[in-house]
Amino acid sequence: MGQLIAGPFAAKTLADFGADVIKIEPPGAGDPLRKWRLLKDGTSVWWQVQSRNKRSVALDLKSSDAQEIVRKLAGEADVLIENFRPGALEGWQLGPDVLLELNPRLVMLRISGYGQTGPYRDRPGFGVVAEAMGGLRHLTAEPERVPVRVGISLGDTLAGLHGVIGILIALQERQHSGRGQVIDVALYEAVFNCMESLLPEYGAFGAVRGPAGSALPGIAPSNAYLCNDGAYALIAGNGDSIFRRLMAVIERPDLAADPQLADNAGRVARVGELDAAIGTWTSKRSVEEVLKALDEASVPAGKIYTVADIADDPHYQARGMVQSLLMDDGSQLAVPGIVPKLSRTPGEHRRQAPGIGQDTDAVLAEVGLTPQQISELKRRGVVAGGNP
């Protein structure tokens, strides 16, 4: 229950590995994601990724009859995922007090901008705001420049992944207690949870980390270096032995042997000097020449991939990360593969993303509604879709 990104991403992840996911969406337009970004035959190609392996039931949740259908579904479900504003479910008499009474084994994942409690709980929350509040946006800039956003909805995706973790933990615990529980994921907290040493550095030293462009503050050398073909090589030479190999490749044995540069602390103190030396070397070579030399020396390095690079990369292809989906019109659509890779029970792309309410009739029949009852609910606009 919910729309767009965070909750549906969590459900997509579970669906990839065999969960029977029933997506509830409003009759008519359905989930707004169906019309986001680039469309093919009137539907977003993103939808084919976000809603693969799911079934769709179209319900008007403002209707008491639709709310009763949700209660029937929740009464038999293992997990309910929702990402409405806090209080929305309670307003429909679908809150945890009701649903856990009906099904004490139910695990409820609730994703929202600021969580179910606290002074900000009722504020509308989107991923970009969460990225800023979580501390990420402050760091994504060149010094003295306007902070930029990551070009994807990272806050939503991080929240979805944290939600999946919570679901798996709760299901594992349920094996012992026999009871479900509520998982409260806030978008900003999911971002904040990934901010590494940001808070302890402030707590211990009063240090407010600022933006550092392409560098990684406090770890050296690790940066993006311009090559003579205009591309950038990302080089991570921050391990002690890796650093010495890197210096050998760029023909700076003096730096490799310098005792002040033997550990990270010493290298951080002279990071400008190191970046200049590496940059001088890369500036005389193409990015492919740079990467070949560093790969031969076992120095971690890479180039900045565009999606065209991703689609053509043999490693992506060998690991099944670029898959081809046969569309209804006979065309092929490139879609991402499934992560993570499980040895015995790998995920699979079992079915295309559904049309709005495509599975309404089948799902409602599974919870005991007769064809006559379903027809009457359709006539009244409570449900939509399904069989003609």
C-alpha cells in the first residue's frame, strides 16, 4: 500500500525473490510512477522495473468496502508495506491496532519522511529532503559551490532497503515468538545511517565535515584525475601497500619510500602534493591507458560510467545485470538484473509489471468474494480492473 518509490522498491526487492506481492493502487490513474519520466506506449519504462513480479488490485481506499477488503488481505498476509503519511492508515481504520488484532503474525513496514513519532511526523517528506536532512546533501558539492543532489531518488531507495532489512529481521524473530510487529523507517534516518563517521567526529572534535568535491576527506589518495582524452579516472590508492604500488606505476619511487607517507595520516597531511603527482601522470595518458596500467599493478581504479557504458560492459552482462524483457508489442526492453545473487534460491523475473487492477478479480476471489460481489463493487467504483 503506497506509491512511487520507497515502499514499492522494498516490495519489488521481495518480489524478485518469490514473494507474492499484491500492490494496492487507486482506480483510474493508478500509481503516479506509471507516468514518470520516459514513457513507452503511455507507460513509464521505470514501471516495468519497479513493479515486476507484482499483482495489481485497484481499490478506492476512501471506501469502507475497500477498507474491509484490505482487512481481509491483511488477515492472511505475512507482511504489509505502506508509505503513506503517518496517520493515513489509522484514518481508514487500518492501523496496527486493528490489523495486528486481526492477524497477530502480521509484519507491518511503515515508511515515511520523518517516522511515525516526533515533532516532524506530520510533515510531507520526499527523498531529496531526506537526503538534505540526513547530512548527505551538504557533502555533495565542490567546496564553496552550491550543493547538488544525487541524480536519483537515493533517499527513497535507502529507506526501501532498510525496510527490507527490517522485514527479514521481523520474520526471523517471528519464528521464535509467533508474533508480528511494526517496522518504522524514516527516509532521513535511512540516509543518516549511511553517514559513516560524520556524527562521532562532530561529537569528539566539533568537526563539521564540509563538501570535498571528488575527494574522500581524511583518506588519501582517493580522487578523480583528469586524463588527456577528457575523461576522469577514479583512483583509490589509500591502502598502505596499494599506495606504494601506485607510486611505482606513476614513477615516483621517492614518494613510495617517504616515511611520512607510509600511513594514511601522513598521506592526508600531504594530499595536495599526492593529487598533483597522480594528476600529472594521468594528464599524459588516456583513461584506458591509465586503467590498464593500474589494473596490472592491482591498484583499484575505474572510469565514470554512463548508462551506455553499463549496457555494453561485458562484466555487467556476464553477471546478468543487464537483462532483456519482451514487451507486449514484441519489442525488447533492457532492464536491471536482480541483486543480491543467491546461490541456491536466486531471484528471477517471473512476470511483467501489471496493468492497473489487472489482478483485482483473482485476488478478491482468493479472499472469498463471489463474482457477483466483485461485479457490484466494480459497479459502485470501489474496485476496478480484473477480468472483463
